Amino acid sequence: MNYKYVVVGAGLAGLTIAERIANVLNEKVLIIEKRNHIGGNVYDSYNDEGILIHNYGPHIFHTNDKEVYDYLSRFTSWYEFWHRVLTYVDGNLIPMPITVETINQLYNINLSCDELEDFLKKQAVPIDDIKTSKDVALSKVGLDIYEKIFENYTKKQWGIDPAELDTSVISRIPIRFNRDTRYFADRYQGMPKHGYAKMCEKMISNKNIKLLLNTDYKEVIDQIQYETLIYTGPTDYFYDYKHGKMLYRSIRFEYETFSKEEYQSVPVVNYPNDYDYTRITEFKKLTGQEHFKTTIVKEYPNSDGEPYYPFPTKDNKDLFALYQEDMKKEKNVIFLGRLAEYRYYNMDAVVRRALDVFEGGLNG
Ligand code: FAD
Ligand code: UDP
């Protein structure tokens, strides 16, 4: 087989770059995907009850990047909604991320927005050199809020203490000195109106694109002649683990369907201090689907399953740096996406990255 471009992995990174190659360059491209579907972790499907679920955990699209939003809007229209999350602390459901509403409900007080800043300043632990996720939280909200909201959730999610995780993890969660209880403040947010899988299908509906599902690229790559390989799988696997295995965090998803219209009042409820799962998502609350039953998913983090989250600790970054030395030497391989670049990219960031790589030229 002869293809100028081969893409390994049909997640958003791989699909975006394949779409650009096929439509802009009008070149043939082969996508090799080991799963039996496209979309990578954003894949969604209808379960036996007819409810649209996300097969790899809740995915909410949000971005301030107009170009990325416009790009994806070519392949889908949007169900627009504002994502909301409550967290279960001391027997109450309070809004996440932290806003003046969160603090007022947590302590049964009545601060104004202006008073919140002073309140948090008094709680905050002064830390000169902020190095870890624990430092981030303590320096912003102090010990009590850290223990109630962040510490145990993070331990469950990552299996280690926040003091061992770099700053990027907890920094994802903003502190808002207002009453905006939306989970994301980004300008554009929502769900592809007919689901992510349909959006992904449209991205690659071009006769220049050939798709090989159920195939690990190593099974076939020796039989294919190509000029450029765009690799979006795990980098350690690409190099046969020569420097050792990179750590990823995985999640076991447990789905349940109930014969009632509503399970909880918001799309996601976090459980930092109770149960073994981190959060419960109710899909109809994300997608706007109407149905007389409802499906939820509970997330149980673990370290053995599919690689989902790169693990941002110093040791892992050091290990990845060894692989990066090898990656730099490749002449005709481009490493792209959450797994290959070992970065905690959101959907918009991974599409942005793929568009930028394409614009930069595909010569490896
Ligand atoms: P992936 O989607 O992982 O795609 C990589 C593909 O490569 C996979 O399909 C894999 O099967 C394939 N592959 C791997 N190895 C091989 C091989 N050897 N041969 C062939 N194929 C191979 N982002 C948001 O913006 N909002 C959210 O709400 C959000 N929620 C998330 C929730 C969870 C639980 C997770 C895990 C992620 C979430 N994300 C969210 C992030 C989002 O999933 C990623 O940004 C995006 O999926 C990354 O796309 P990718 O193409 O880099 O990787
Ligand atoms: N986090 C937390 N408490 C919460 C929500 C999040 O401690 O109630 C921390 C946790 O470490 C998590 C990180 O903040 O991994 C980022 O949260 P986000 O909701 O962005 O996680 P994702 O949706 O990517 O899993």
C-alpha cells in the first residue's frame, strides 16, 4: 500500500489533521485506529435504552478560540448549554468551581463578592515558591477549603497526594470572585447537536481518507509506504518502552439506567470525600435529550486500564524528556495529541494543536 500520509489514531487530533490533508492538500491519507470506532475518547453512542451516552466519560466542549469553534462548526451544529457542577461536602451540594455562592453555602455565611477576596486572603497559606497542586490550592483558599474540596478528590482521581502533582492539575479549577456558577466561563460551549461520533464522521467524509479500524498500527505499518506518519498514540509504545513505561491514569466507567426522568439536578455532581467514585454524570442533562428513562455514569479512577490522563509528576516529566530526545530526531514522524505529547489537552486545545501543526507544514 502506498499513502503519502498515514495517521495513527482516530481521536480528535488524528481526525483534524486527516481532514486538513484530505480537504486542503487534496492528498490521500490512511487512518489506522486500533479501536472499533472513530473519535477516540470523545466517542458517544446510544445505549440499549436509546439514551446518548459518552463511552469514555463526560465530554463538554468549551473554548475561547473562535477559530477552533468555527472549524468544528463546519461539521456540526451545537446544542448550547452552560455546564454546571455541584460538589457534595458536609452533607450539602454546593457549586463548583469556588464562587461566592460556594463559600456562603459551605460556611453558612453571607459574604458579598467584594468580601470574598478578604475572606480567602485570611484563609490562604502564604507560599513563596508554588511548585505543586497542593501549593496552588493552599495559597489560594487555605487548609480547610483545600481539605474539604480538593485534597480527597485529587487523591481519588490521581491515586497520589496533591503535593506530588505539578501545579497544572488543580490550576485547572478557577476561583471566582463573583456569582457565576457555570463550570466553564468560556465564550463558546456546548454539545455537538447530534453527538460527537456524528461530528467525527463528517470530519472524515472525504474519499481521500481511508480508515482501517480494529488495527494496531504495528500490525500493518511495515507493509505501507508513506512519506509522513502522524502518530497520536502513546509515545512509549512507539519506542517499544525503551526508556520505560510512561504512567497514565485510567478510569473505570460504571453506567446505570433508571426508570425515571431525572437522577440529579445538574449534569455532574462531584464526591470529593464520600464513595470510591469521583463524580456522577447524568447524560440527558448534557445533551438535552428527552427520554422517560435516564442514564448516569460513575467514574472510578485506576492505573491499569486504557491510558486517559497523562500523569503530571516530576518523575514522569523527566522520563518523557528522554523520549522527547528521540522524537526530535525523527525525520518523517509527527507526534500529536494527548497521548503522544503526554499533555493534558482539552478538546479545543488538541484541535488547535492539530491545526497549527498542519499550518506549520507536515514534513516531520
Ligand atoms: P485520543 O482521543 O486518546 O485518541 C487517540 C487514538 O489513538 C485513540 O482512538 C486510540 O485508540 C488510538 N491509538 C492508540 N494507540 C494506537 C495504536 N497502537 N494503533 C492504532 N491506534 C491507536 N476535553 C474537553 O475539552 N472537555 C471535557 O469535558 C473533557 N472531558 C474528558 C473526560 C475524560 C474522562 C477524559 C479522559 C478526557 C476528557 N477530555 C475533555 C479530553 C479529551 O478527551 C481530549 O482532549 C481528546 O480526546 C484528545 O484527543 P487525542 O486525539 O489527542 O487522543
Ligand atoms: N478537582 C478537585 N475537586 C473537584 C474538582 C476537581 O480537587 O471537585 C481537581 C482534581 O485534581 C482534578 C482537577 O482538579 O483532577 C481538574 O478537574 P477537572 O474537572 O478539570 O477534571 P477533568 O474533567 O479533566 O477530569
